[in-house]
Amino acid sequence: MKILVINPNISETVSELILSEAKRTALPDTTITMVTAPFGVAYIETPSEAVVGAFAMLQLLAEHHENHDAVVVAAFGDPGVIAAKEVLDIPVVGLTESALATAFLLGGRFAIVGISQRIGAWYEQTVNQLGLSSRMIGYRGLKQGFSSVHMVQNEARDILRDMCLSCIEQDGADSIILAGAPLAGLAREIECDIPVPLIDGVGSAIRMAETLARGNFAPRRVGSLSPPPTKPHRGLVGNISQLIGKE
């Protein structure tokens, strides 16, 4: 099986974190292809940044999806995931929906811990759109800055661990999602200190992608997520016109 993993952010060092955790999680016969956005921001923190990341992701999708069995969009908030599901016949999954699916199956209520306070409102909106707000009991994010996004889990490991403990002790979380690609792999590092399941978005997405790809589901031909219609278009960059417009 071949899985295409797309980082909609420009940080190559974060892509290295994503790839490392993806390889650790993947089944032995799974091959990972990692690609990184050529434009955009170092890490997506706002809805407007997510729009830019979604467009970059669609361009990479058009260029690299052939000969792959599934796609993972490796950014929390799932920028462009619904659009990608629409234009491809192979499974596409995002970090948020995969982590939420894992939390749902683990049972009980979940909390989310992330790398900034500002991002919390957008994450809560995303959870609401996915229909799981009733299971979410809160979000906690770092208040301080960091020297580089790929270093945040090293620089703030103790604080992130303490936030996880607060989600349990103060909020009653039954599981905790560590949100965002920059935290890929942290769950394994601190799980011995946390008395409930820690959910890694990258690991969850790889497992979900493998499961869906092995399911051999028939592609959609009707409905809201069926392929977009053929129509005139102008100025679509690169291979993206093969996915949208198709005239």
C-alpha cells in the first residue's frame, strides 16, 4: 500500500516529524510518500491561513496522488480535506477527523491540547462541524511562544504534559488529543505520565487511511461528495485542472 502524506505548511522540519511518526505507525507493507507545501505559512493557526494551506494542498494532490492508495492531509483543522474527498476516488483523511474518530471509539469525553491558545476557537469550530462537540470537554493551548515550530514539543514538553494532566484532573477527560503535526510523536514520549489514552493525529490518520484503503470501497458517483462537474476554467495552476474543471 502507498499513502501520500501532504503537509499543507511550508516547514520541512515538521514534515520530518510527520514522516517519522507515519513510518512508526504504518504497517510493514505500507510505503509513505511525504510532500510539503511550496508556499504558505510555517504552521496553520487561523482559518485564513487554512485557506492558503488548502490551496497548496490541492496543488500537491494534483501533482502526486497517482499510484497511491490513500492520502493523509497532515495538518490539524483538516484544511481542504472535504474538497480532496470530492475530487479523488481514493480515501482522503485529515488529522482532526482521524483523531476524533479514535477518541470516539475509545469512548467517553475527550480534550484537545495544542501549541497555541488562539487556535482553540478554530479547533472547536472544526469539532462542531464534524458533529462531536458533545464529546469534547475543552481545549488547552500554550500561552508562550517558541523558537521554531518543529522545536515546540521539545521546548514545552513539561508544560504540554502538565496541560494534559489538567485536562484529566480538572475537566475529567477520558482521552486527550495532541493537536497538530508539530506534536507528532509526543504522545509516545509522555504517555507513561498520563493515565488516559493520548491520541496522536498523524498516527491516527495513517491507521485510518490504511483501514479505508483496505476496505476497497466503491467510489462516489452521486451526491454532495461526487466528483465536481466539467466546466470552463481559467488560470488553474499546474495539474489542478485535472481535478477541478476537467474541461
